[in-house]
Amino acid sequence: MRHLEKGRKFGRIKGRRRSFVNGLVSNLIQHGRISTTEARAKEIKPKVEKLVTVAKKQDLSAMRSLLSKLPKKSAFKMYNEIAPKYADRKGGYTRIVKTAVIRKRDAARKAIVEFV
């Protein structure tokens, strides 16, 4: 039983899983919307929301924090373009839209993750 175990494993070991999730987060920031599975979407949503909250502070500490967690290009886009849009919003920066598409090979339900 996985009592008090957070997160999904995605069939990967810790380092590769972390890199995989960070790649998804970076792609969402770069493109504004990505199509992925529901499980992946639910996994990256809280991470992106926390990054937006940090970026909203608009100070040097926030920028350095973003640079430590994201690739340089994504960090600058988050800080300069995305965060100022949500300056007045208190949360809920992303949405998950479930689609009717089911992937044939493994029957995974697909979803779209996008910024509100």
C-alpha cells in the first residue's frame, strides 16, 4: 500500500522521472498549451502553479529561484511574460481539459493543459 506516498511514478526511476516532469513543465511554459495524458497533466499542474506564484513576486530572489528550477529560456518567459498576466489573480493559473481521445496502444485518456 502506498500510504502517504505523493506523486506518480510513470514507470521511471527518480532522476529520470524528475527530468521528465521538468520537461513537461518547460514545454507548457514555452507553448502555453500541451496535449498529454490525464495523469501527466495532474502531476504537472501544481508544479506550474507554484512556479507562477514565485514569479509573481517580480524580484531578484524569484528570478534566481526560477532559474534553479527551469531552463533559462523558460524561466525568462515565465518571469517576463506569463507572471505579469496573473498579477491580480490569486490562484488557478492553469486548467486541465479532458478530451474524448483515448490512446489506442495503452488506453490512456488524453487531456489538454493550458494557462487560463
